[in-house]
Amino acid sequence: MADLLGVNQYSMARNVKQMTGYTPLQYLNRRRVGAAQSLLLQTEDSVQEIAAAAGFDSTKRFSNIFLRQ
């Protein structure tokens, strides 16, 4: 992402943190969990399907991050 914006990764990370209060990974995970929460409420899909749709590579990782949010 930093390459696409023409900045180095450290500058990008610092700017994201200043703008959002979160590191890029924290911000991304919060957005993914938010999307998953919506899917959990609006669909009958399984947790596995929702985790994959929200961009998590495994249900276990999704569960760990979801519980920390």
C-alpha cells in the first residue's frame, strides 16, 4: 500500500496511526471484525464463511481477533 502511495512504510504507518489512533494492522482488523459483525447479524452463513468473507485466513485467527476487539 505504501508503494502505491509513493511513501515508505514507516511514514505510512505513522500517518495511519495519527489519523485513526491505530496501527495499520489494528485498523484493518477492526474493519474486518466490523464487517464480520454485520454478516453475523444479517446472514445465516457459518462462522467459517463469514471469517473468509471478512478476509481472515482461518476461523481460529478470526475468533482470537474478534474476542480481543
